[in-house]
Amino acid sequence: MRRFVTLLAAAALACGGETTQQDDGGADAQTLDAGAWDGAVTPCSAGPAMLCGGNCGDTCPRTPDGRGCQELGDDDGGHLAICDTIDGGIEWALGIGCAECSDGHVCVEQTSDPLASSDFRAMLCTDIRFAEMYALNGRTDLARYPDRSAYTNAPLPTPGDCPSVSGITLCGGACGDCPSGYVCVGRSPLHPYSLCVNDWRSHNPPGVAPAQCVRSDDAGATCYDGNDTFRCLTFKVDDASQPIADQYSLCVDKALCFAAAAGYPGGAFCTGTAFP
């Protein structure tokens, strides 16, 4: 069975009025006007977003090299999947675990095939309509909000205010954008505001700190860079999802981490010690 983890991991950032897709070299491959998203969400399509396999069959557009639905042949067994044509609404996110999925997006599995999807490893950062399509197929388990909480088919909150929280920068919607070097993540039904965290996607801080971490006070799970700069930030989520949030946490500035644990709306944890 063909896999397209690498292909979809190269999908472009989807922000603002246009969705720009990129190939592995970073050049624009296709641009899609966000207005094309208008229309009803059905179990198999929502504007340019499409699922295939299962009850959705194979209606995917074909790319010049023949890619379409990757879940219809060999040993696939009719699993649901996102069309292998990366047709709109998909964003590149950091590494595994759909990390740093930017404000306004959610995380969905590429396919319902259990051999390809486990925990958070094969998830993509997408427009929420992909999650809504999975929900209409009875598979809310194939989606999560960007704070790693369970997807419940509830919409993302859209608060009209932006409270001031000491030590952190809230972002998205009425809160605006993040400063250079930071990315806006986290908004979900449990966290009404995103916050700005270190942008490991394009600004790799000096040292040897990893981008991701595991929530633990064990010294082996630190965000170690040799300079006591970072700590491990974990979103506080529903009890069933907390182990996943713990596993896929983010290394962020130490002061930011402490401040988020103290005052981020919806809750967060900050763990890790200075040196392993």
C-alpha cells in the first residue's frame, strides 16, 4: 500500500485568504482561493477538501503522475483517507504529532488504516472541515484539536475580546499575530485563545534543544540546550487525551512556559529541569 506521509508533510502553510501549496523544493505548486470552500460539508467532500475510500469511493482528482486515492488498492481494504492530491486546506506542521498546528486549524489522521495511524504520528494540520467529514462518517476518533484534546465536532471558539495575561502573548482573531520567531497555536473548545510559542518550523533556536518533549519531571525528558533556556509546555486537556498531550508537548522559552502554566486560559503545565 502506498503511503503519503512524506508527501503530505510537505504541504504548504494555509493562512489568510489563499491556500498556497508547495512541493518539496518550496516552490508554489497550486493556489486556491479560500472562497472555494463555500458550500455544505458532506461525508466525502467540502469544497476542494475530499475524502476517499470506504463509502466515499474514488472521486479524487488525478495528479499528472497518477496520484488520487491511496486507499483503494492492494491490502487497503477500503479505509477512509484524505485524497492523495493535497487539494486545499492542508498545512505543514512540525515533525510528527501535528506539532505547532497554527491557529484556526485542527489535526486529522491521513487515513483510517490502523497500520498508518497511531496516536498522533500520522496526523496532518488541516482546515476543520476535514474533521467534520470524518465525523459525518462516524470517525471523530480520526481527528483532534490542536491542543491534542479529543475532537467532539464542536466548532473552534471565536472570542471577540483579547485578555491580557502576564508573561504570554495570546494570538489569533481579536488578539492578532505573533512576533517574528513565534507561531500561534492551541485554540480549541478547551482553550479559547491560541498563544505564541517558539517557531521551531522556521527559527531553530541555538543549542541542542529538541522541538518536542514529553511532560515529565524526569531529567531525561528536558528541553536541554546547555543554557537552561527552555521548558516543556503541555496543554491541559480532557483526562482521556492528557497522555497524548503529555507525549507531544513543546519546548518553549522558560519564562513563557512558567507564565502559561500560571495563567493561560484553559490551562497548561510546565515541566522539566535545568540539566539532565
